[in-house]
Amino acid sequence: MNIGAMIRSIRKRKNITIAEICKETGLSQGFMSQVETNKTSPSINTLEHIAQTLQVPLSYLLLQQEERMTVIRKEERELTSSGPDQLKVSHLGHTSNMRMMLVEVPPGTSTGEVPIAHQGEEVHLVVKGTIYAEQGEDQFELHEGDSFSWNASVPHRVKNIGEDTAIVLISVYKEK
């Protein structure tokens, strides 16, 4: 959605007329109509006045479509599997540099017997269960509520050492 269409959408949702925007901003109705139909591009200063009148942050009007908030309903999550034990991975969401997943780790399974490395930085939260995390000489047993993070370019592995399925929330940051 372009800026003009977004302004029109917000204006209509809030039941604000073009005349009301013009009264608040000092802009002409013809100019506002051209902005909403993308026949002209307003300056940042003008956009700021329009945003104030619509009571939305200027930065919101400037977002590209792919930068806007996205919602993934639980039943719409992409499900994949990972590693030799085919761990169930539920993809929760992503931005251009970050993604978040929920991983189910059945008892005795792991990301592999050999530590793996890849680009990015990771933050993990043990949502349920008991896991063992290893990176180089660092080795920890972690329980529900514990969290850990690492630079994923250093080989690492995770294993469920508990008796029940573990669930780990993982956030991965990777530059483009």
C-alpha cells in the first residue's frame, strides 16, 4: 500500500473528512485529493502535519509494506523439521534480519551428535523441559525458564536430557 492509499484508509477508518484534514493542516482539498490518489508526493513536513492530524506516527506512514506488522495465527504457522532427529520447528514470525521459532525436542533427541555452525546470533528460552546446550568448552543443563544466547558461527548443539518433550523458543538474528 502506498502512502496516499494509507492516508485515505486511516482517514476513512477514523471517519475524518478531507475537509477536516485541510482545516487542521492548511492544505487545499485539491492537494489532499492528489496526495490520496498518488498524483503528487507531499514533503516530509507536509506528511508530518497529516500524520499529526490523523494521530499516527510519521514513521508509520513511511513504512514499506514488508516492514509493517504481520500476524501469523497459530494454525497458519509454517511447520518444518530440522536436524538428523527431525525436530519439529514451528515458525512464529520474521523480519528482514530476525526470525523466531518454537522447537519441540523429544526426549533423547538433539540437533545432532556433531556441533553445527551457521551465520547469525541466537537467543533461546527453555519453555518446557530440560536441555543440555554445548558450545566449545561451555556446557550447561538448562531448565524451564532458563535462557541462553550465542554467536551461531561457533559450533553448537542442543540435546533434550529430560524425560519429557522439551520446547525451546529461539530467536535468530542474521544480517542480510
